[in-house]
Amino acid sequence: MGGPALELKGPLEEHLEENGYEVRDYGSRGETYYPDVAVEAVAAGERDWAILCGGTGLGMSTMRK
């Protein structure tokens, strides 16, 4: 697996950290559905916002929270 999303992830994280942002990676690992985990963190006030990088955009298109 890989592709454009993984190629973007590293440089994006580096850019954000260089500009003073704290980055937390909720990336896909096993059964964890990262769009849900990320949106729940924002909804719970743990994070102010989230940036999601995916291969097809289908995961992000299903978020309704």
C-alpha cells in the first residue's frame, strides 16, 4: 500500500510542525477507521481541526458527525 496520500503525509506533517502546529497521526492501522477517529477527536474538543489524506476520498465522503 502507499500512493499519493502517504507521499503527501510526511511533507505535510513536517510543514505543519515547522510552523508551530502539533501533529497527531490518526493514520490507518488495522481495524481503526481513521476518518471516524479524527472527526471524533475534533467533536470531543481534543483537536481544533483535522486534515485527512486518503487515496480515493471515499472514507472522508462518509463522515457525517
